[in-house]
Amino acid sequence: MSQLELATATGVSTKHLSFVENGRARPSRQLLVHLADALEMPLPERDRLLLAGGYAPPQGGPGRPDRAMRPVREALDRLLAAHDPHPAIVVDARWDLVAANAAADLLWDGVDPALLTPPVNMLRLSTHPEGLPRISTATPACSRSLIARLRRLADEDADDALLDLVVEAEGYLTAAPGEPPRWTGDGVMAGFELKTRLGVVGLQTVIATLGAPLDVGASDLALETFLPVDEDSAALLRALAATRPVPAQR
């Protein structure tokens, strides 16, 4: 969008917009919000714009993040439950596990217990040789596109913790033996076979994000569902659910 197009869209003169752009004028908080709306900036980018202009992002008082996220978490919990007996998980921007349904236990049944110390990181679990590669045909190469995307995000946000995670995953990718599999998907995995106590099940993954989040925390969440590749795999998932141990009553 050119400066003239942005000025026309926001009703701000091109002269004032030019002064803001080159630092000769300090924009008001309202102007920055107005510009962010016109540019359709994602919520995290809006916060960075406000910080760059010298304004704190909106907080809304003590406890607001928890209150704002409660309906989102409840909705995601319903989605997770609805996907049973198919595994489904929710991860945050760093791919730390936020929530999972009961069937998702299949994804870490047999991995190194050290990888399950909270917070469980799904990128690490998917690339570490003692993680998912230990119990499935998923290899670190299956996460190549996700690793590249997270590296770009870490560089853009100067997120050292995320960058450390990416470097760790890249190390597993480099050290993985054998020829990398052919891969066309995006995400932690696209299609793989998973070993379970009743046999091997074929799964494919779909990753979804919230299309119009009203909170920065919600914009960072992603829902990943693991769907059976055929009817035999679907039947095996149903059988696994039917023989799932009943949780102890408290």
C-alpha cells in the first residue's frame, strides 16, 4: 500500500503521514490504532507498533488475560473433546502443548519420559530421536517447513527462547540418519504411521488457527488434529478408545 493509498484509507493527510513515517511528528495512540486497522495488522504486530510509538499495549487491568482467554479455552476444549477418538492438541506460538484430548496420549505413549516434563514442546517431541520418531515413521525432516517458519518468527521477534528451540530442532534434523522422506506438507507432520498397543495406525494432520482473534494470546494458539488415513485406521482408533483405561474418580 502506498503512502497516498494509506492516507486516503485513513483520512490522514499525506503530509502528516510522511512526518510520522520519517520521525518528524509523534503519532497519537489513536492514530496508530487507526493505521493498524487500515493495514489489517495482526494483533501481535499491533502491540509492537504501539510499543515502537511509545505506548503500552492494551492490558485492561489485573486478571484480564485469564478472563479474556476463558471462553476461548472452553471452546477449544469442546473442539478437542469432539475430535475423540482422534488425537487433537492445542499449541502456542512456541509449540508448547497447551491442551490435548484423551486420544492424544497415543502421540507420546512410548517416548522418552524426559520429553514429557511440562511444558511439553511438540516441535521437540516431533524431532527428538527419542520422541515421535521412536514410535512412528515421523522423522525430523517432516518438521522442516515448520522449523523454517519458526526460525523466521524468532528472527522477527528477537525471541531467544524460540531461536534456541529452532537450533535444537535443526540439530536433530541434521543428525537424523538415512535419506529424508518425500515431504509436501506443512506443520509438525502431514502423514505418518504411529505404533500403538493394538497395532499401527495411519494418521494425517490438519492445523487450524483462529481466524479473527480478539486477544493476542488467542492469536498465538493453533489446533492440530490427527485424522485416520483410512477406515482400518479409524476402526483401530475406535478400538483404542473403547479399551482406554477409565480415569480414577477423585
